[in-house]
Amino acid sequence: MNLEGNLSVLASRLKDMVIETERTAQGFEMDNPDLLERNRYFRFTVKEGLRGIGLDEFKARAMIYAATSTYLETVNVMRRAKQFVSVVSVDCKSRLIPRLIR
């Protein structure tokens, strides 16, 4: 059993899955612009800074953390994250409070 060969196949398949996931998300967003406009759909994806980090590079935690932090600190992502928290908290309250009152 060649572990390196299996990791190579796994890495290739994961890359294909990421590409397909992005295409699916883009298609969904194009088909459902009203969900974006009404803040009913949120997608967060770190797009920069993770290239070159392999599956077997568990020591790359610091790089992954840095790329994720940089992504989360961008103005647009912070704005969308705040919108997400606001929407989720309002939705949770509107569903939870009537149950508590019963």
C-alpha cells in the first residue's frame, strides 16, 4: 500500500470537491439573488493564504490561523458576519421566545 500515492489521490479529489463546491455556490447565488438581498444566505470562505498547505502539513496551523484571521478581519467579511449574527439572533429569539411562553 503506497500511502504517498493515496494522499496524492485524496488531495486531488479534495481539490475537485472544492472547485465543485464553489461552482455550486455560485450557481445557487445566481439562482437565488433574493436570499442574498434579504440576508437569508451567507457563505464564508477563506480564499487567500491557504494555497500550498498540504493535507499532511499539520504544522501549518499558524499559517491557517493567520489566513483565516486576515480573511475575517476584512471589512466586507466583518460586515457580513455581523449581519449573520443579527439575523440568526433575531430568528432564534423569534422561535425560542414563543416556545418559552407556552
